[in-house]
Amino acid sequence: MPEFPIRKIAVLNEEIHHDGGPSPEHPRKRAAAWAIVKNPFAGAYSAELQPAMDDLKPLGRLLTERLLAVLGGDASVIDGYGKGAIVGTAGELEHGALWHVPGGYSMRESLGASKAIVPSAMKRGAFGASLDVPLGHTNAAYVRSHFDAITVADPEGPRPDEILFALAMSIGGRVHSRMGGLEASQVKGEDGLR
């Protein structure tokens, strides 16, 4: 059973009050939470990785709780989410893929009725590497107003033998979204697409 000791947790909270044009009725909110953890697979090839996803489930729940708290505690207003990982240079990209189930499903379980796939991005990087964590609507992937990203970076990591695992959530689409397509008010939430 691999262990992923946490070295650091950070939370970024944004309120977007203006983006040109008139001020919105309510600011758009975005937040990201990340943890820098030891990578037990760094420096050597391991043929079997999937069981380690279970070991990361508590971290997924912890970061989800932090995000919900910073965004006001009401899961019913969260309508965007995403996840990502930055693997330190002694690891491989597949180590970041360990985050798919524990990161994505922890948010989906906490948000209840979410149907859409959780957008994801991964990369390998050194200290201070940044990652644009993609955001998408929680129930319908085709809602263009929610296509966005939030940048995560930590000046203290990841070290070569660490991984930065991140989750992100948002309330509302881009300020002044006007690219057409499926509107959030039109979501049926049946298949995760529309």
C-alpha cells in the first residue's frame, strides 16, 4: 500500500468582479486547492499503479472539502470543476493519472448530481511549474460559458520526488460569456454532454 505523505496544502480563491463591459450582478467565483505529496513511485518503473488510486481517495475528499468551504459551503451552487497534476521530474506522467478517480470522483460525490466528465490536465515539472487546470460545467460538457481554466503553481514544489495534485471548482460561467451554444439554463443533465 503506497503512501503519499502531504508536505503542503494551498488554496487559491478568486472573485471576478469585472472583465470589461458592465459589472455582473454577482461576481464569478473560482477556487483551486492543491497538495504537494511524496511520490512513492519516483525514480523507478512500477508496472502496477492502479491500486494506489484508493490510497489517494482521502486526499481527494480533503481537497474537495477545502474547496467547498472557501466557496461558501453550499455544494448546490457549484457548477464548474476540473482537476490536474504536476509530477516532479523523477516521476512519470502516469503517476499524475493516479488522480483521475480519487480527485474527480471526490468532487462528483460531494456535488451530488454532477453528470459531466471532470476536465483534466497533467504534466511533468519542476519547482514553480504552473498548470492551467481546465474547468467545465458539472452537468453538461457542451456549456461554452464554463470553458475556462485556473492556473495553479507553487514556488516550493513539486520536488523531483513529489506530485502536486490539484482540484478546482467554480460558480458561474465566464463574465460576459457570449459565444452562444448551450446555455447553463438549458442543461438537461441527462448524459453529461447536454
